[in-house]
Amino acid sequence: MKKSMLIGATALVFLMSSCKKDETPDNKVSINEKTVEFLVNGSGRFGNYTLFSFAVGGGVPSTDSNSTKWDFGIRQATIIINNASSGPGSAFVKIVDKPFQEVTSAKLENFKYDTSVTQRAIKLEEWADYNPTARTFSPIAGKTFVFVTATGRYAKLEMLKAEPTDDNGSPVIPPTIPTKIKYTFRYAYQQNGTTNF
């Protein structure tokens, strides 16, 4: 009897210890951080936006545009987010003047969303340099996008490259008109809903 009570008490202590450990959020463990290449529509004015989901870690079909399955979309150099005029989600975004690794928290202030088709939350000049002669643009170093996702999670993103390409993602050189833009960016997605990265 005493032996079985001792075993039971030991098991209970172990179980409580395990639960306590599991209930303590470990922000670093839950972060999904990676670098991706993302091929988008190269037209500045026509066609669909190519949609991206942090939870999926890649693109989602344009047929899901009226859902919360995507967080932001890109068409050439125009970026939309899934909120208000651009979608049914609850996404917000801001650009901070800090290197990616130095952004350790999504401070809940100064977030924006798309208010109309002409008033986007993100403007090209905020994050990229445009070359009017070559008609190309390149990301500015030290700019980090901070997102509230369409479903209320948090992510940060750094644009690394934006390359004009053909439909297959092979580079093209102006004056050849690109049909796609291949973005390379890295991001960290906080899956557990906290604001820490």
C-alpha cells in the first residue's frame, strides 16, 4: 500500500512538473525563421497579386483572396495586406528602421493597413530604391517589416533581393520587360501569438 502510494505521488509530482514546463511559453522554440524565394506577377498594373502566408511558409492560390489564408500579396513592387480594402483578414504592418536581428518585439504601435486601392499601408519608397533608367528596384538595407498576420499572429520580414525574371524565374536584363519578379526575403513567424521574436 505504502509502496503504491509512493509510486503514485512520484508520478503526480512528475506530471505536475511536466505540465508546468509545457505551460511556460518558450518564444524561441515557436519561431519559424527562414529565407525563401517568392516569384510574383511582374506587371505593375494588371493581373492578380501573388499571395503569401506566414503560417504556410509560402504562396497560396489567388482563389483564396477572399479568406484569411494569406497575410500579404505582391504585384511587381506593390504590396497589399489582408485587411480593410484588400481582404477580409485582420492584418497590419509597419516598417521599422532597424536591422532584422535587432527587431525582437512587435511593439503594438504605429501599425497601418490598406485604406483604399490608392492608399496602401506600404509605399515603395519606404523600403526600396527605384532606378528609373533601368526600371528596376532594390531593397534598402536595415528596413524590417513587422506584421500582424490576418489571424492575429506576429511576423517580421526583411527584403533581400528583387530580381526581374521571365515566367520561369530566370533573370532578364532591361530593356527586356520582365513578366515576373523574384523576391528573396527572410522572415520570422511567431506561431504562439506572443509579440516576441
